[in-house]
Amino acid sequence: MTQNIYLVSAGNQPTGVEPTAFGSLAIQERRDVEDWVVKNPSILGEPLLIITPEFDRFDRSNRRLDVLALDQAGSLVVVELKLDIAGSMADQQAIRYAAFCSTMTMKQVVEQFGRYHGVEEAEGEARILEFLQSDQLPELGNKPRIILAAGSMEDAEVTSCVLWLRGFGVDITCVELTPYRLPDRAEILLVPRVIIPLPEARDYVIRVEQKEVIQTQDLKEKRGYSQLWAMVAEEYNQLNAPLRATGNPQTSYFQIRIGSRSIHYEWQILKRRSQIIVALHFESSDAEENYRWLSLIREHMTEIQAGISAPFSADRWGKKWAAVSLAVPYVGAPDRDTAKACAALMKKLIERTEHLVRPLVEANGTPLVQHSR
């Protein structure tokens, strides 16, 4: 929906200025619209630093991105320009370009900036730092922002796609650049308007979208944990091990209790290491007690490790805890082979340490919970 604009001369009645279309004004996409954005990027509704127009440094592709820019937060911005968004497939083009640019480094950005603006790398870096108002260049994230700008944004398919993408955490903005023909003059009046997200609700909308993305990721993660631990428990309990695995947690860890709050067996996912740890944990509030218990277990390390090829550790853990642990590779998706490996290692760990742990549990003064078969 276009805005009503009026031209008022001294002593005269307001005269309506009629909106028009780029096509009726012989405006061209690259010669005119792109040139306007490059010369004054704030047309797009925010301060931007132009890295380069017509960016074509894509591997195995001869496509050209209209404008590549940085915003003041140090995020890469992919700008796709159209005279009219209808039927242009601009959303798909922009997504493709954002994917191409997702692997760019700040060093490459500085190089492209210098190449386009005709300055040395040091000068280019200084100008970028000045724009960012920073003393240090930030690292680029792997999710470039997208700005779609056009003389007309009246395309329900595109706007629906944009709103859907924003629901998945894609930062994509739509800007309508409406030209108005001035009466009896050759100039046009260009009125930019951010239509997605609405400026007056931008901060709120972004917070809601971010919350929804986090909640969706959390739910997906919990389901993944639940599926994995269900497999692990099924495989483990079929082995007739001394202790049973009960419950179906939706967390990154799954404990097998032996009768003390301070001592338990546990499977734990370590994402950064791409591992599942099969462990015996000592988690008393008294650090020295944990280390003393660990020392008792260490006296039997030869028997515990016998025939086990998995990476093994018996050491302090965290600020005051201690653990005996084995590691299983984990790619991040539940699978039966990983579950079997986790189950088999836990059975061996329990069989080789339970007789050592039981006296500690009893001496710890906590009533035993009978989980033995």
C-alpha cells in the first residue's frame, strides 16, 4: 500500500503526488536502482557499508550478486534488487547468494572492499573499522542477512516465503522503493519503506522470532536426546548388566543410580568433542572426598581397562568432581551402532567397578536404592 504524498507550495493548496512504477519511468535495475543504493545505501532503511556491487566471486558459478554490504553489527548483508518483485524469484536468488557468501571470511571482505574502492588493504580495513566503530574486525557469522528491495513488493508468494524464513531465524528484510512523479518536473521522489519486519514492531518481532527459533531447536534437541537414550537403555538392559537403566530423559545426560546422590554411572553427550562419555561420577560436595574415591579406583586401573580400546580417563572433573570415563564417537544423530557401543562399555565399566563402588556408597551414609537385577 503506497503512502499519500502531497507537494505544498507557499500560499497554495497541497497537490497530490501520484505514485508510479519504475517501468513507466524507463528506470533500469542496474544502471539506476543499483547505482542509487551504492551511492546512498541508507535508502534500504539502515546504515550500510558497501563492500562491492556485482559481486561474482562464487566458486563454480557465474552468477552476480547485486550488492554485498556490511551492517553496523558486523554482519554480511546480501542485497537483491528488482524493479518489481512479482514473478522475479528474488527470494530464491537471495537465499542462493547468502549460501554462497556464508563461508566468506572478514579477510576476504577487506580484499573485496579494497578492490572495489581502489584502496590498499590497510586503508580498507581502517574504513571498515571506522564504519563499525570498533578497534578490531569481528569474525563473520555463517548466516548473512538478506535485504530484498524493489519498486513494488506486491507478491504474496515472496512475502509468504520471507515470513516463513524469518520463522526459522533467517534475517531477511523487504524494502519497497516507491517512485513518485513530481508535477511538471523531471525529477522523481523516491520513498523507501521497510515492509517486513514493520519498523515500529521490528525489535519485538525479532525477539519473538529468536525465541521461537530457540524453542524449536530446544524441542528438536530434546527429542533427539530422548530417541538416543531410549536406544541406549534398550541395548543396555538386554545385556543383563548388574544395574538397570530406567527412565527416558530429554537431557544431554542419562544416569544410572547406585544408591548415593554423590556417586552414579552416567552417559553424557559432549557436542564439542563429538563424543558420548560413558562414566562413573563422584559428585560429593566435598572435593577431597571425590579425589580420595577416585584414587581408590585408580589402584585398579589395569583390571578396569583390560581389553577396552576406547579412549579412557580417570581424573578430576569440573571444579571439585572426579570421574572415570570412556569415550564413544558421536556424530549428533541417534543410531543403533552408537547405542550398542555405549551399552557395551557401560556394562563393562559397571561390572569392573561396582564391587569397588558399593563400599563407598555404604560408607557415604546414603541408603541404597536397589537397582540390581
